[in-house]
Amino acid sequence: AAAPNALDRERNLMNEDPKWQDTNYVLSSYKTEPCKRPPRL
């Protein structure tokens, strides 16, 4: 498990990087493996 600081750093990089604003890029690059948990409703 990554430390909270590392997670915050990654989140900040994603928010600052313009390509992450492109939904298609995020879906194709970030969501590559299926979620192992069922979605919460």
C-alpha cells in the first residue's frame, strides 16, 4: 500500500496534467484493468 503522501502526489500530478482532462485518454490509459469490486449503488 502506498503512503497517503504518495497518493496525494499522484492525484496532484493527474490534476495538473492536461491529458488527464481528456476522458478518452483516461479511460484508455488509466482504466486498463477491470475493477475487482462490484460498484456501489
